[in-house]
Amino acid sequence: MSTSSVPPPERAAPAGPRRPSPRPGARHRIPPGALPALALFAAVRLAGVLAVIFTNHLTGHPLVRSLAHSWDSRWYLHIATHGYGHLIWVAPTSAVQTDWAFFPLYPGLIRALTLVLPLTPAQAAMLIAWAAAGVAAYGIYAIGHLLEGRGLATALVALWAVQPHAVELTIAYTESLFAALAACSLYCVLRGRWLWAGALAALAGLTRPTGFAVAIAVGAAAAHEVLRRRGRVPVTLWAGVLLAPLGWLGYVLWVGHRIGDLTGGYFTVQSAWGSRFDFGTGSLRFLRALLLHGGGVVYPAALAVVAAGVLLFVLLCLDRAPLPLVVFAGVLVLVVVCGSGSFSSKPRFLLPVFPLLIPPARALAHAFRTRPAQVLVVGAALTVVSLLFGAYVTVVAHSPL
């Protein structure tokens, strides 16, 4: 393994590809500036929670119902309480939707927490989501610090906190848990800790249907390392690569076995939810309908977020970011653009794709050195938009998240 050091946080990385050199033997230490960045993240997301509670109060809803019982949350809570195979829903299209579509790690953690603490499933779900969001923010900061120091890392966490759909980091959804596992796995890849990277990727694969993106990123980085070192790599690299896809693959095969179609069963379950890879046909159909008939607030906002995600991915590639970050982001952007399903849900599928924010975070970090007041104004404006939109989409809008 290369023993070249990561550029120190006090200065920017040199021009050219930013590929931090792994140092497998180095001890992990909390990067400088992490605590203030995490405090900023917590303050913004707490404000988001209060905005939702206040909006619930204004509309006469229970104060925290929108946080713990929104859409998919009800499925996760039911699985945590009763297990799989006990809940179905007949959609307006007559498709029979079952709970097999939901991956097991999040409801499993909810169930485990209720067994050891005096919490209801809803309370446990919220606690896990909030804790995972904090871990994800730390992992994102660590990656940003590894790439270019404290300025980029802080801007990256701040932008991640104020995304339009960032409210979903603090409701009973899997986005925060998936983001935490993905960020920590990718950090381990960048540091050459292959076994940890593979184990965390396996857990990410047990969290969401798109969890395979982390395993693909681990595999791509490992392949690049094998080629770069002409096969002279540690055995932990091979172990990590083999371990990475086991979570996702194991659950897919388990569902297939339970319903009598080993390789295709899970995808049949997903199709009943309108979720499949259709090469963008559904997205084009949605765009046509939106242009012809309009779509209130949520659907144009969803289109804007997805379009911004595609643009940011292009910028990420031009920025010559590390390979595992580009692969992870690219796989998820491809799934979002070329997958079917409700378009209003697509922005939250992009929420864990934090590498997309590296180019604007770098621009903000550089601008802050010369124009801090303007950057703070931009940050405040983004925060207000995020809080207002989060409260609206969670409490007021009647489209699925």
C-alpha cells in the first residue's frame, strides 16, 4: 500500500485528481472542526423538526405524527412489530403490494431497541433515524476533511443539512441510516480499510433496495487498486469485496425463496409497487404530463431536484473526485433517472448521495475565505427554504415522499 500522506487540512489539495492515499495502519482520530460542523448540522435539523411540529399544530394534526407515521414509516413500524408477510395493500391499479419490498435492517433495529429500552416502535424508529443522521454527518465530514480539509468538510455537511428534502433525515425513514452506512463505508475505502468497507457495504445493502450502490463502489475501487498495484494487494481487499454485496443479495434471494421464485421474486414484489428499471421511460412520461397538466409545488420541485442531481454529477466527474465517490453517486443518479415509480419520491432517493454536493461545497468553502458575509446570506436563505419546504412536504402536501 502507498504510504503517501493525505494533504494536511490547513491547505488545499494540489490540482489534479483527488485520490487520498490509504494508510491502513493509521489510527482514526476525530478530524479538527468536526464538532462545530456536527453542532451546525444538529441545529439545522432540530429547526426542521420544530418547523414540522409547528406546522402540525397550525393544521390541527398530532404534533409528531408526521415524523413517525409518514407513508413508508407505517410499513417499517408494522414489520418491526409483526414481522414480514402480514401486511398487504391493494393499490388503485389493482397491484398487490406487500411488505417484502422493504429491506430488514431498519425494522430489525427498531424491534431490537424496543426490546432493550422502554420505547414504542415509533419512538425507537425516530431515535435510530436521528442518531444515524448524526453518524452520517460525521462520516461526510470525515470524507470532506480527507479530501481537502476543514473548509470543504464543513461546507459539505452544511449543504447536506439544508437540502430541500433534508427533513426526511429526521422522520422514520431509512435515508439517514443508509447515508450513515454509505458514508462510513466509502470513508473506509478511501483509507484502505477494505474489511470494514465491505462489512458496512453489506449492512447498507440490508437497508434499502438501492443499497447495492455501495457494494458496486467498493468493487470498483478494489478493481482500480488491483490494477494499480498489479495484483499485489492484501487479502483484506478480497475479503471486503466478497463481503460487500452479501447484505443486498442475501435479502433478495431470501424473498425469492419465500415466494417461490429465487432470482426474480423480489423484483416481482417491487414491480407491484411500480418500481423497476425502465431506462427512463417513466421519467419521460412524467415530464410530459407535468408540462401538459402542471403539478402544484411538489412535482416541479422534485423535477428541479433531480435535474440538479444530474448536473451536479457531471460537475463531480469534471472535478475528478475519487473513484468510489463517483461510482456511488453515478449508480444512484442512474437509478433515479432511469427507474420508474412515483416521481415525488425521487428527491429522497438522492438525499444520501452526498458526493454530489462536493463541487458546490468546494465553491462555498473557497468563497467563504474572501466573502464570508455573502456566503452566510446564501446559507441562511438555503436553510429557510429547506425548513419551509420540509414542513410543507411532510405535513401539507398529499403526495408520497
